[in-house]
Amino acid sequence: MRRRLALLSLAVALLVVVAFIFPVAILIRNQAVTRALSDSERDVQSVATALAVVGTDEGITPALADAILVAFGASDNLSVIFLSGEVIGVPVVIGSNIAKAQSGAAFTAGTDGGVEVLVPVLTADALIEGDTVVVRGFVSDEELSKGVAPAWAMLIGLGVFLVAIATFAADRLGRSLVRPVVDLSEAALKWGRGDLETRVSPSGPSEIVEVGEAFNVLAGRLDELLIAERESVADLSHRLRTPLTALRLQAETLSDKSEAAELLVDIDEVERQVDEMIRRAARPAEVSASSNPVDLGEVLTHRASFWQVLADDQGRPTSISVEPGDHPVPLQKTDLGALIDILIDNIFTHTEPGVGYQLDVRNQGDGRSVLRVGDSGSGFSNVSAVRRGESVAGSTGLGLNIVLRTAELTGGGIRIGTSPDGGGEVSVIFGH
């Protein structure tokens, strides 16, 4: 925007300056020509008048013409031409213009290298028969353009100066308009990166000031909502500790020690997740990519064994297929496990007992790993289930939304479709 304003001002300034310079330049040229010709005509008329006055009594002779030229100090650009062809002053070749002047016409005409001014000498208001004399003044091209080049140079310099001033002023104006917008953009990016304390100092035109103030209001409101959400999560997490403690006590009273040990392991995992929720609520942090990738097949096998007990209890046939090779995923192990748990939990929540599911890990061929979770249920009735608040069957859509955001964090995404058994299928593509 700033560059466009500067270019627009430059174009307008150039148009104005050019429209101003060309007429003034022509005027300067015409004035120089007029001045040079006026000076020459004045000298020629003066010499012709002197010859006419003095020659009335004594006659016009070459000696008289030479004396008058010397007296006027103009012998370097004036000539007196007699009818016999004799020339006093600057030598000149007699041509058609001089012949025309000898007939009694006074005029100015162009010639080689400049302009000549021709005036016949009149005596007693009539031409002297047999003794017609013509006074000629010559103005060279250099004299006609004298002072024009410096004047044009000054004029062009003034034009360049005006254009530069206009462009600079437009750039400063553009900066004053663009700077608040850039600050607002930078603040929005900082907010997007998690700096929730970022605010802007509204400045610039009134419209941009209103946008800055609206941003601050929005940021403050979102900050309040996030604080309220974190407090709710922290409160819920603390409330879970009581039933977990009771469940631990009951597990320790089981007579079957091996079964009690397994339950205690699961309870420990739940408590660890609760502690993680409390920690994140106190200091919120998004799921982050890891510089040390974990193997998708290994994590899937571990989480599938956890859910296998519940699947057997509900009579759900299961199948797990992991393509040979490594399947690195740039996520924390806990975050990847949580993603898999969400997908499997959705099957248990939204399908009837006895509906089987399939878990599949393979390489897509471009170095990216794909996790496919399908079931033999009724499938998705709406592909917008990935959007929070737009799912069906009483779901909030939050689970698939978390899966999507986690996949996008790695540079991947998800696809929702139909499994080979006619049920729902979710494919998660992980980036490098």
C-alpha cells in the first residue's frame, strides 16, 4: 500500500510537472528569439534612420555608411549594401532577400545559420532613385538561443525537485497510514503464536484507530474466556482426584493380585493424564511437535492392547495391521497416544457393542505415515463431524477436531470416509 501511494503520487507529480515545464520551456525559447530579433531590429532601424537623415544633404556614400557603423559600434553584425553591390560592414552574399529589400520592402527572413533583418533606407519619404541602400542585420542561431539552455536546465532541475518532494511526502503519508496496519498484523501474528498479552496502540486515521481498539477489545475478551476455560479444566481435573482415589482403594482390596495390579497401572495412567491436565491448565500450552519422532506402529500397538480388554468384553472383533518398516511421527508420545485413544473411543461411544473395528498403519509413499481407523458400523452421516459443534448423535465434534489440529501440527491432515465394511473411516496423515 505504501509503495502504491508513492507510485501514484509520483505519476501525478510527473503529469503536473510535465504539463508545467513544456509550456514554460517553449515560452523561454520564444522570449529568447524575440529578444535577439528586437535588439537586431533596433540596431538596423537606427542605422537606417541615421543614413536617411545624413544622406538627404550629402548623399549616401560608402564612407558615410562606414562612419555611421563605427559610430553605432555595430560593425560586427551589421552590413550596408549599395545597389552597385558594394558592402560596408560584415561581408554578405547578395541574394533574393536583399533584392526584395532593395525594392522597398522591410522584413525579417531566415537564412543560413540564423536570421537576417533587412531595412531599405528612405530619404524624404521616398527611395533615392539609383542609390537604393539596404541595411542588413544578422542574428545567428547561437544568439537566438542564448540563455535558453541554462534556463531549461534550471527548469528541469526545479521539476525534478518538485517530483522528489511530492514522492517523499507521499511516502511519509503512506508510512503513517501503513504503520498502524503493520503493527496490527504483527500483533495478530503474536497472538496466533500464543503471546496473549499482546496489544496494539491505536494510531493513524480514525478508521484504523477503530480497528486497533476493536482488536484490543477482542483480545481482552478472548483472554478472559481462555482464563475461564483453564479454570474450569483445572477444577474438573481436581474433582477427578476423589473418585480416582476411591477406585485405587477398591482395586487394592481385590483378591486377585494380578488383576489388581493391572487396574492400578491403568489408574496410574489416568492420574498421570489428570496431572497433565492440571499442569496445562495452570500454564496452557498447545500440543507441540517433537524433534525426536516416535514410531506410530509402536504407539498404536500399545494403545490397541489397552482397548482390547474392553473390545473383548463387548464382543467387538478387532484387527491391527502395521506395515513393516519405520513410521516416524514428529509428536510427543503422550500426544500421539491421546490421538489414537480419541479415535478408538469414538468407535466405542458411537457404535453398538459387537461392531468391530480395524486399525491400520502404512507408509503413504512420500515419507509420510498414515493411520487408518475404520469400523463396521453405520458410518458418518455428515462429513462435517470434524468441526466442533457440527457433529451428530449427541457428539460435540471436539474429539475429531483435536485429531485434526494435532495432525495439522505435523504438516498433515485427516480424511473422513467409508470403510470397506460400510462403516465410518478416519485416515490421519502425519507430516514429516
